[in-house]
Amino acid sequence: MSQLEIFELVLMYTVIGTLAGLFLVGIFALFLWYLIFKFYSRNRSESKEKPGGA
């Protein structure tokens, strides 16, 4: 293999690895966002139902 082909392979795997890593981090972030706002909205609605703010 020539130096150019080795460079292309390294660059390709670097880009694919970076994109795959960012994709997985994005999926995890969306999952956390869903959980946080699911529990946050539930707690906000419960506090509105209680008179006197207690």
C-alpha cells in the first residue's frame, strides 16, 4: 500500500469513528433530556395541584 492509501484509510476511520462517537453521545443526550423533562414536568404539575405551595 502506498503512503496515500494508508493516509486515506486512517482519515476514513478517524472520521467514521468521530461521527459514530458523536452519534452515540447525541442519542444518550436525547435520552437524558427525555428523562429529565419527564420527571421535571411531573414534579411541576404536582406542585401546582397542592394549594398553599406546600
